[in-house]
Amino acid sequence: QVLIKVEDLYKVYNNRLHALDGVSEEIRKGEVVVIVGPSGSGKSTFLRSLNLLEMPTKGHVYFEGVDITSKETDIDLHRRKMGMVFQHFNLFPHKTILENITLAPIKLLKKSKEEAQENAMELLKLVGLEEKANTYPSRLSGGQKQRIAIIRSLAMDPEVMLFDEPTSALDPEMVGEVLELMKKLAHDGMTMVVVTHEMGFAKEVASRVIFMDEGKIKEQGTPEEFFDNP
Ligand code: ADP
Ligand code: ADP
């Protein structure tokens, strides 16, 4: 079952740089797709095109069969089904961890405060950070902040999670705890698209690896096909 389909995607910056140069791809439900490639090859642009954080210059993006690049489509309605995690955690600094997690479910999903908080506490337990509920982001380590950013996305019940170099800004000793959480999500069947330089994660967790270069998908395959081919 295809969840996201992109068709002949182009992204041109400054009228010349082809950050995406004709990319077509399908993401199926339950897949863990890892995108690798050199810096500047268009990985992040591709990822941000999936939820139209980046509007493609040309081409179409379909989410659950709906053309979300069409002007008639309410993007917000679809975008909230795609959780996104960035290199920098983007937590609201003046809100507590619990408020950070419950804000969007209350505002956008119209959940009651009680229900949103109950769900948030369950998610906090999942990552072992329930005692941090009433503290502020500045009191957390980078690894803790990133795990909070991930469960904040999960609180919106997304159909897919998009990760843009989620461990690149972390101190090395904190990378493991974030990757562990991502592995857990993958094992629970979450559909994931991950831009990362963590080849160990790609080998172990990916159902498919995509290699990008110069705005194009140059190669793809299972981790076995991908890493065993010299
Ligand atoms: P990657 O994620 O593989 O490092 P990006 O998708 O971030 O690559 O970038 C692809 C190319 O597009 C790079 O050359 C980058 O400098 C350029 N680019 C990305 N965002 C912008 C932007 N907002 N304006 C101009 N050029 C951009
Ligand atoms: P990432 O490491 O997540 O790919 P970058 O550091 O490449 O991000 O880019 C950070 C921000 O700067 C992004 O919003 C990107 O669109 C923008 N950007 C990247 N390259 C350029 C560029 N050449 N000109 C203008 N903006 C750019």
C-alpha cells in the first residue's frame, strides 16, 4: 500500500541550482526508507518535499492518493499526518515538556487537555522521561530533547515519520539513545523516511536504502544489496 508517491519532482533554487532534478519515488506503508548521499545532494530537500515544507518547482506529491501539491488541497490536514524531526529539536523553550507535547494535539486534534496529557505521559514513559514532564527544555540533554521531539510528533498519531539528520547535532554519547528509540518505532511498524549518516542504522533497520547525488536518486535497494555491492 503506497502511502506517499512523488512524481517527477524538481526543486530549483535561484533559477539554476537543481536541488532536486527529476525524482520519482514511492513510500509504502510500514517501510523504513533511509536516504544517504553526499552533502548538498538534495536529501533534505527531498525529505522536506514529502510534507511540502519545501514546495517543489515542478512535479507532484501524493499522500494517501491525494495530490497535496494541488492548489485545491488543504495541505495542513495532510501535513499533520506526517511527523517531522529535525537536526535541531525545535522545542518551545518557554513551555514545559508536557506543554510541548500536548500543544498540537489540543489545538489541532481538538483533544481535551486531560486526554492529551494522559497520552503525553504514556509517551514519556515509553522513553523513560516521565519525571521531566514539568521541566523546561533547557534542563534536558541533547539526546533527551531529541527523544522529546520525537514523541511530540508521535502525539499527533502520524501515518509516517520523517527524520532529517536526527542525530547529527548530538554529542556522540547521546546518539545511541535516539537511534534506539527510532529502532523501537521501526519494530512497531511505523513508516519512516530517514536522512542520516548513521550507516549502522541503515544496515540494521532500513527496509530500503536510497542513494542520492546531484539532486537525483542514483541507486536504491535493500541494505544487503546496497552495502554488499562494492
Ligand atoms: P543535503 O540534504 O543532501 O545536504 P540539501 O537538500 O540540503 O542537500 O541541498 C541541496 C542543494 O540545494 C544544496 O546545493 C543546497 O545548498 C541547496 N539549497 C538548499 N536549500 C536552499 C535554499 N533555501 N536556497 C538556496 N539553495 C538551497
Ligand atoms: P541540512 O543540514 O538540514 O540539510 P543546511 O545546513 O543545508 O540544512 O541548510 C539549512 C537551511 O539553509 C535550510 O533551510 C536550507 O534550505 C537553507 N540553505 C541551504 N543552502 C542554502 C543556500 N545555498 N542558499 C540559501 N539557503 C540555503
